[in-house]
Amino acid sequence: MADRELERYVAGLRPAVEGGSLDGVLGGVAAAVACARGVTLAGAPLPARPGAAAALMPPPRLARPELLGQVYEALRPRAARRTAGAFYTPEAVARALAAAVLDPLHAHPRRVRVADPAVGGGAFLLAAARHLCARGADARGVVLRGLYGVDVDPTAVAVTRTALAILAGGTPPPAAHVRVADALGVEGALPNGLDAVVGNPPFLSQLAAATARSPAARQSLRARFGEAAGGYADTANLFLLLGLGLVRDGGRVGLVLPDSFLVARDAGPARRAAAAVAALEWLWLAGEPVFAAGVRVCAPVFAVGRPQRALVRRFGPAFAERHPLPLSGARLRALPTWGGLGADLLGVPAVDVAGSGTLGDHGRATAGFRDEYYGLIPYVFDGDGHRDDERRYPRLLTTGLIDPARSLWGVVRTRFAKQRFTRPRVDVVRLRRESPLGPWSRARLVPKVLVATQTRVLEAVADPCGEWLPSTPTITVETPAEQVWHLAAALNSPPLAAVALRRHAGAALSPDAITLSARHVAALPAPTQGGDWDEAAAAVRAAAAATTEGGWRDALEHAGRAMCLAYRVDDPDGLLAWWSARLPPWRSAHPAQS
């Protein structure tokens, strides 16, 4: 929490929690806020002990209904919050998104019905209520008639009901309107025909054991949401589809979602389902972490049953206005990912490439699996200079040993299986004798290009003799030896770096990095064969052989300019300048490693 006054207040509450109960402390905070605002709570969902209000009185600036949710999040164990995907939304975010969702509605604010399908501490229902009151509604009427919300956490529901009661002058919302329920698991948990759905649903990655759905939950959600509930799609995406099904024609849905919603392959079904029934009218990219969880987020706003128009865009924690993006419904539905809708906000240049087919037409892209990663561990050792038989002990190349056109094997240390190596090799004779990975190792020791992940530009190295084994998550592109340098030139080129970022920014750990799957690599456009591509291939080969930073950079930039010509880029100088500034620094061997 950046708010030091709030930090100090919460720190003063911790001894009371340790010596009593969290619900009791929350009730005391509620009583204190109500007292500070001159509100009498009738039948408050969070009862307080006599005298608690005076003991837990917050500073005047903090004495607002929103304090309850902030305190609840801060006092919950971090592990419990991560497992539940529950992090309180900053008030500025809730206020901005509520305005984006509710402002265009034509209904009188007294008649608007808004729901949050995962209310948490009530940030969005409070923001929605305040917005409607600013437009002429009265707080008590909004709380009694216009707000709906559910959550699986009983304490969160009690916090929300109490906070709304304070806002409404002491009267909580009807118990049937804000209650304990699983919006995804129980059809009818929220009413249909709503005007708006707004909120921040839990982010539950399906790649982590603690947050992955159970087999029964997967089956139930698949029956309700179809292929959008398949694969590794974050559960948050399903809340979007739920909301789109709850609002009336012309109703609006705006949810905070992980950045991966815009680009992840397994989020594709949810994107397609949303675009089939609604217009994407507004998009916020946070650009940096705004939650305690550190996750990067976006917030799309959809209007059900409306024609697609230009996309309004906001960027950063301050929701800075950016120029609208012309967008048709046909174009939105045709996009393989939505990363390009905000890539320019992250500084990625727009680039149109001309070519012929895809890289998949020139090579077979594959990626390793966990079984292969763990299966290699017993057979990896640090080459000692006496066992450097390239056929029996091929080099292991991790993604950290790949720079543009340059292998760093033997130059820098790398980490594999929680150990550090300078010259990692694999004993393939023993591996083939003792392990089921024999066929895999033979299939990988062929001419190929290896592509790194989590990089600021595409970084690939050529292995024309087929002497290296890739370590997961390195991507392998197998190709005939005579095409290796051409593929390496394309995969290290400025045009494909920009294309990859525009398509897939948001899939990596950093919004400024590229992480591709083998399928993504194969789908990248290929240039038309000719002299420019040939020239780039020769220059990349020179970069691979360079022994100085100047020689390496000069050769890479020569290759980059030739590839801009091969892809018929309109502004090669601008693209080259952007790409050159993102190239990694030259790394040379430490004396102890040489």
C-alpha cells in the first residue's frame, strides 16, 4: 500500500486481530466509520463490540465506507488472498471503470441496475453507487434497488453490505441483492436484464496447482461456457462471458482482467464469444502493476448488441486519454489476438509487412515439455574440456544462452534445474541407454534455429550442423541446413520483433517482452525470397561469428536493414531505431569463466 496513513492505521489493528477475531475487528472499523459519518447502523452485517468504535477510530481522511474493504484485504494472510485471487481494487481504478461503464447509459440513474459478480470488499458497487448519486440518484435508493453482487467469501459479502449501509445512511442492501453465492457455479445467482456489470473478478491461473480448477469444476464450467472454459484460460475470462449474458440489449460490461486476456491462445474462445455479441467500446491498459499482487491488468468495456465503433483507449494508473483506434466489428472478429489494440501505447511501432506465406512454410516449430526438461536433469554436466565430444556430449542451450544471432554457451553462466553451468552438456549415450528421451534427442540434433523467450526483441541462434540440444522453454525451428541462416535472419529481424510484440504483448512476465509458442513462431509472416533475404542471411552469419560488440552490432543492423527491405517496410529507419535501442547489451566472458 502506498498510502502511509492507511499503512499505519492497519498496523495498529494487527494486535487486535491476533488477540481476537478478524470479523470483530472489521465490525469495530465499521462502527468507527459509521460514527465518524454520523450514521447509525441498523442490523449491520458486521457487529461490533461496545466501545470498539472509539478504540478503532481512523484518521478523518480514511473514515469512508471504502476503508472496510481496504482493511479486510490488508489483514488477510497473503497466501489466502493469492489462492482466492482476491485483491482489493484501488479506488481510482474502480471509479474510472465504473464511469466508463455507466456514463453512456441512457436510463435515469435511479432506475439503473448494476451488478458485481465477485464483490470482494465492495469497491465497484461503492464506485457505481457514488457515480449514480453524482448523476442525480439518492444513495439510499441506489443501495436498496439498484445494486446486486455475490461472492463466495461470506466475510467479503458482509464487508460489502456494511460499507453500502454506511454509504446509504445506515440501511444495508436487501439480503437477496448482495449475498453469498458462486456466480460461475450457480446459474441464477444474479438477475438477468441488468443495465451494467462491473468488477474485478478473481484471477485464477490454471497453470498453478493452488488456483487450478478441480476436474468437477472444469466439467461444470465447460458445460456452461463451452470451449472458453477449456485449456489454461484464466477463470477471470469466464466472468466476462457471464456478465455479457446478464445484461439487457444495450447493457454494458466492464471488468478488470489479466493482460493475457488480450493475447493468450486459450483466451481466444472468450474473445471470440465476446466479439460475437458485443462491441468493444473502451479499453484501459494499466501498463504497470496497480495491485498488491503485482499482476498486470487491462479493462475492456463491451456494449451488448451495439455496432462496433472506434475504440476509446486509456493508459496507465492515471487513465491518461489516448487517441481512439478505428475499429470495425469484422476486423475485431478477425484478429488472432487483441494485443495490437494497445501495442502502440507501449511504444511498439505499427508495421505492415509484405511477404509470402509464414515461417511454418520453411521449417517445423516445436517446443519442449516438462517431461523433457526434467528427464534431462540426470544427464547434464558442466563440460570440463576433456569430454568435449560434440556427438556424445552435445551442448545444452537454455533460453538464457541465446542473444540475437549469438550463442553464449561457454561465455556466460546459465541456470538449469536450480544449478549453474558455464558449459552445460548432455551425455546422450547414457541418456539413450537409460531414458525414454532417446528418440527426442535424435530428433533435435538436426539443423535448426533456436528461439529464446521473455526477450525485448526476437532472439534466435542458428545451429546449421545440428549439434545443440534445446532446453525448455526454448523453441526449435527445424529446417534444412541450406535454410538455417535465412530463418535466423527473419527471426532476428526488426519487422518480426514488432509483429510479435503487437500480436502477443501481455503474454510475457513483462509487458515489454515477447513470449511466443511454437505455433506463434510458425505463424509469423515470411518474406518473399530474393536478394534482400539472402543478404540478411549472410549478415546474420557474420553476426554469429563476430568477436567484438561493434562487429556484432554492425552485422545485426546490416541484417535488420536488409530484412526491412525484404518485408517491404514503409519506414525502415524508424523501425530500425526502435529495434536497435532494444537490442540486449553485449555480454562477454568473465575471466573466471574463460
